[in-house]
Amino acid sequence: MKDAIISSVRDILVLQGDGDYAAAKKRLMKRIVKTLFTADLDRLKTANIPVDIVFEQGKDVMGLK
């Protein structure tokens, strides 16, 4: 466990030091997006359930001129 933590911290520090946003994002997404999460998102997409909130504003939306 100790070696894994040291390795992980080393990788993070190198990414921060290099300022490599793309590599940092790739590393983060590998950890966060798990199979179950991806499956849940796929089910929402199949059911046509939006996952983002979209605010429609303006006079036209409200029926005003």
C-alpha cells in the first residue's frame, strides 16, 4: 500500500509540475469513470433522460414580445 501511495503521489506531482492538463484529465477520468457509472449514463441516454440542465431563457421562451 505504501509503495502504491508513493507512486501515485509521485505521478500527481509530476503532472502538476509539468502542467500537463491533458494527462492529468486522462488520469482523473480513469479513476472516476467506472463501469457502473458508464452503464448508468448509457441507461439514461437510452431512456432519453437529460443529464445536463439547460436553461432556456428570454422573451420568446416566455411567450412575450
